[in-house]
Amino acid sequence: MGKTKIPTADGALENVDAFLATGGEFRLGHLPTEQVHPRTRRLSQMAKKNPAAALRRFAEVDATALRTVAKSAPLIAELAGEIAATRAAGRKIYLVGCGATGRLVLNLEELWRRQATAAQKENVVAFMAGGDAALVRSFEGFEDHPEYGARHLRQLGFSKNDLLIAVTEGGETPYVIGAAMAAAKQGARPVWFVFCNPVQILTATLARCREVLTHPRVRPLELTVGPMAVTGSTRLQATTVQMAAVGWALLHGGSATDCAKFLRGLATTVKTLPHARQAALVLAEQKAYRGGGRVEYRAAHRAITVLADTTERAPTFNLAPFENRGEGNPRRSRCYVTVDGARDAAAAWRQLLGDRGPRPLAWKKPARFQRQLTMAWMHGFDLSERGRARRKSATELGVKLRPDGCVELSVGRATVTLPKAAHALEETLLLKLALNAHSTVLMGRMERYAGNVMTWVKPTNLKLIDRATRYVQALAGKRTDYRRAAAAVFAAMPGLTADQSIVAAAVAGLRR
């Protein structure tokens, strides 16, 4: 008999049998980033009863993650040295990510561009699965294709003596692995591969991880910090420590002692955020949604950081994504973002990306994403003042830089002033931490997860299908095996609406 043919990533999304035929390569429940955090088991209940206490607990988890990764300061300092050597040789530094890590690397490129001289701005090139359009709208099926990552790297002109830093939360994202392998085969410099699970677990259980992590031209940078505050939600602590580590190496550099001091200092600062004031912002945004309204996030400062958090809510909590003017009559999103001062969509994109134009992929394949990979599609997300005027949102959440150098968040009379940061990277991280906590506690109050489990996750790629399956299996009881739970998820997906939890719908199907 011939060898069993593993379905393509697209084929594996079609039905339960094709998904299961991937041979366990997308069963990820054994990874620490996918497991339940013991400190947040009742986070949603806490968010409803005492949002300030929930925010405080969230900050404790963030602080622990930052202190943990400070132990990796010697390796992070080595990455900083590699970056310095690449710059000294006059070569480019490429950063790749997917989903939350894709938005992370684009944010780091923006920070680089704002501090670099005119001659240095183009020396750092960040890219993510789906291209810059995925900053606003997740292309969840895109990440399952390693060949897309390799193709994207080539399209951007990566050459032999350039440096690639590949960032993936769990360490198993095929798109990022594809880019890393292509660079390792082509480049003279080692590829730095940044991830948040133990290398021993990844190499022992997942073939694609074993291939990249044992490659002689790949340098692993393991930043294991354990489970996330919301189970599997790696947009939280995993991307925070990765942004801190890679950002410090790229934008600052120095000794391991300097790096550890920065990370431990940030861990201390996050615990000083004004939780009672943060809770007032949460309540104000929830009130707007209860009344059927939309919240407009307005940011003249650090707009890309604001956009990242608001975009990531859609797949995590099954919310409508930002609507695009080219869609006809799309489902209206609960929130939107305005880049204050931008006169039109093109200007908003330039401001978001650090005074550069967006880079759409403009690929003809995959056909299902052909329209979304164009410049016209990107300009359909009108993040400008003109777009805000059309949307006429009654409630606005402002993010601005005060004259004293502190960042302020406000909704009406409710305001939060973040601690004054020493530099742009620290300021960005503090804003990310504040927004991640805000959106997580808000969604807990709106019952978009249960305890600390992502019961409303939208299963649009193989990893998310596995995640939903495991949650169904846990809730349905010991008699429900993985295959039966996965079948229930696939059965529930076609009729899923924005008012349904995929996990609840699948469990209900099993009980009929």
C-alpha cells in the first residue's frame, strides 16, 4: 500500500476526516501556551463581579511573564549583537510573523522607522501572513501554508547576507516556518527563530518544528512563559514578551544586564497601572455596546498598537471584523479605529506604518483571497478622519500623548494615564499591556469566554479548529473522544453567527 496522502491545508479545512488526516500535526493541547493558567481560572466571573480586581490579576500574570523571560537576557543580547553586525555590514533586517506576531513585527518596523535617519528607514522590513492588509483583517487560513511564507520573503527581496528574525507565538506556525526555512537555505547569516514553548516539546511532537529547530542555520530563541491569561490566547503574554525581547534587541541593544533590567522594570511598572480607572473605561465601553452603539478608537499617537488590539478581538471572540467599504453591506463591527489627523485612507495607512505606503501582496492565488490582497481592498478600510465622520460613532475612546510625555486613554470623563516611559518601545509595550487587559476584561463582562477558556473562538484555521475541539471535548465529558468533538465543531461551523459560541453550539449538537 502507498503512503497515506496528507491533505493540503485548504483541504484539511473542508471536513473532519481531512482535518484528522493531518496526523496530529495540529493537535496542540500539549503545548504550555495552550494550557489553562491556574491564576485566571475564574477570570470572566471576576471581570463581571469586580473588573478592577480582574485587571489587577491580569497585570500580575503579565508581570510574571516579563520576569520569567528576563532569564533569557543573555540570548536576547546575542540577537542584538547579530542585528548590530548586520547593520554594520550595510544589510537589511527582515521580521516575519503571523496574526498577532505579524502585527507585532509591523509595529516594531514602525518604531524603527520613527527613530531611524532617512537613509536607514528601509533597512528594516517587516511582513506578515496576508500582507499589510492582515493588520486590519485576519486572514486566518493563510498561516497554514509554509509555501506562502517562503514566497512572501522572496517577493520582498531577501538576499544572502540579510538577517531574518522569525516570530511565532507557539513555535509551530507553518507560514513563519516556511519563511524561516527559505531564509536558512538561502542566507549566509543564521535565522533567528523566536517562540514561546519548550524546544524539547516542539521537536519531540511536531515534525515541522523539528525540521526548523534542528536546522544548522537556524538559531532558536526560546521565550517560554507558560500558559496565557486566557487559555490559548497568545496575543497576550506571548506576544508581549516577544515584542519586548525583539524590540529591545532591534531598537536598543546592549548587555544582557541591560536587557534584564529593562524587562524586570517593565514587570514592575505594569503592576502600577491604575486598575480602578481602567475599570471605568471598561464599563464605559460596555455601556456603549449595550445600547447598540459603536466605539470609535481615536489615536493620533501609537495608532498601530491600538489597531492591533482592536483587530485581534474579532477572531478571538467571534466578533464582526472591521468592515470594508468594498464589501457592499457587511456586518457592522462593534468598534473601529481613526488615525487622528489623517485626511484620507491612504494617509491613514502611511501614518500607521511609520510614513511608508502599504505593501499588498497582489497575488492571483489563492483565488479566495485575490481581492483582499490588493491596494484597493486596503484603502476600503477607511481609518481616516473622513471615515470617522461617515461612521458617526456616539462613543469615542481617545489615545493621545499629553504635554508631560504620558499616554492618556479616555472615554468621556473616565481617563487613564499610563506611567511615563523612558523610550518609545517601553511606551508601546505599556499601551499594549493596558489595551490587552482592557479588551480581555471587557469581553469577560460580555461573556465572550468562560472562566479563562476561549469558548467563542472563531475556528478558521487548523490551530483554531483544534482549540475549539479540545474545549468541546473538555465540556462534553469523558465519553467524548477527540474525533467526535471535532465532528461536532465542523457540524456547527456552517451555521455559526456572531451571537453564538462555537463551543456551546458544538456541545449542544452532541447532546441532541
